[in-house]
Amino acid sequence: MPLIRTRAGINEKLGGPTPAEEKLLAACLAGKPCVLGNEVPPKGTPDPQIHIRADVLRYLITGGCDAHPVADWGVDLRAARITGDLDLKLATAQGVTGLIRCRFDQPIRALQSKLQLFNLNNSVFPALNAQGAKVTGDVFLRNITAEANVTVNGAIIGGQLDCEGARFNATSGTERALNAQGMQVREAFLLSGREHYKRCHRLDRGTGQHSG
């Protein structure tokens, strides 16, 4: 994955932004949501009108650059088809990281990341590794679908972790559908009882409250 650090790098390394990325760039500059649709995009070849590449997304999540700074609000993206490896490990996000009703074709890697607020509500992705992440505010995983394991073990969450209605579909090997061992949640860990697990989930040793 080419590491994008400047707005010019999108042109130089990726041949320019997609139409959806143009909208996202403008929205992040203005501090507004970027809404590309009303539903989670389908599988298959992405429509350029909803196609966001992970390296462009990472560039914006981490604050953009001097020539194209992201507003303090951060990234608020809705209904995008996100391709490539979203690698946020050890990264520091600016403002919120909102990726709502999005479809990812690769796992989300947020190992040891530093986030303000992380919202994946209603999104579909292969897996999430947020081991050891530090989140100042809330983490929202409401109604997500994760095809493999979701790992938040050792994460420190200053607000709540909301997993109501989530589908954790890990089925193979030694994967646990949801691994929250050693996680610390300052407010509440929300499970409604409607979550779906295809394999066991490990929640021991966390210090958060479980509310259902």
C-alpha cells in the first residue's frame, strides 16, 4: 500500500482521486459528513461514485496535510465501498473516525492506535484488530457484521463499547468471534442479547460494565 502523506501524493501515487474521494476530501476540509448512499454497498467491483481506497482514507483519518488539513471534527463517512488494507496500527486519528454503513474488502488493522471516537455502526468487514487501542470516547459496533474475529483485547476505551445487534461470524481455527480479554471500558459495555456469534467469545478480565 503506498503511504499517502500529502494531497499531491494521491495524484502521484494513485493517479488522482475517485469521484467519491473528491467528495470525501471536500467534506473533511469543511468538517461535514460525506454521505455516499443510504445502504451498505454490495460486493463486487465498486462503483467509482462510492469507491474509497484505504490509503486515501488513512491519510484523512490521520489529519491530512498542511495543504489539505482535515477539520477538527475528523472523518465522517457513510455508505462507502472501501478497498485495500486500512492500516491504522500505531496511528493517531484527528477527531472522530466514523465509517458507517461501509463495506470493507480487507480487515481493519488498528493495533495500538490512538482514536478519539470510533464508529463502525452497520458496517461489514472481514475482521477488526484493535488490540491495545486507546480510544478517548466511545466505540460503536452496533449492527456490524464481522466475517472473522473482532479483537479489542487490552484496549482502553474512555467511553462505552456498544455492540448491540452485532454479528460476529468467525467460524474457523482457533478464532474467537469477539476477544475482549483485558479490555478496560470506563463507562458501559453494551450487549442487547440479540448479538449473533458463530464461535465462542472471550470477555474475561475486562474492567468495563456489561449492560444488557
